[in-house]
Amino acid sequence: MACLLFICSKNQWRSPTAELLYKNHPYHTAYSAGTGDKARIRVNQKMIDRADIIFAMERRHKELLKERFNLAGKQLVVLNIEDNYQFNDPELIEILKECLADYL
């Protein structure tokens, strides 16, 4: 079972929506975190270590992860999803499904 980590800034809308999308998936486990100081759940090295694939919502999230953590051997994918959506927004869910189809 692949362990998926979804990253955004505040862990309020995009990454928790992605986590919820894969919460009870038969082949994946999913969790989410944020890079910002005010993130609901802040990403840490233990989360990075546990993840098989890390999905960053924006390129700046990828760069922050690379600066702060040891990502050796980790697959890190940028989804290019801007912070324009609320939690569980139907449009966000469709975009996530499209972006993740090639990976999951």
C-alpha cells in the first residue's frame, strides 16, 4: 500500500481535500500537511520519511520541502494547483482526480 503525502501552505483546503479523496482507498493511505507557520498540521521529517510519494500543490511548496527536509529517494510531484478553492470544492476534487490519474 503506497503512502501519499499531500502538501499545501496552511493545510486547510487543498491538501486536506486530497487526503479525504484517498482516505479509504484500497491501495493507498493518505495524509496531508502544510509548509507554513500557521498550518493546521505542519509537515515534518517523520511525515516525509513515511511517504512513498509526496504531492506538492505548488512549485514553492516543493522548494520549501527541498530546503527544510531530507528528501533523498523520495518521489516529489508538483500538481500546479493554485490556492483558489475551498475545502472539498467539487472543482478542486475533479482537478485532483485529473492531476493524480497518471500517478495513482
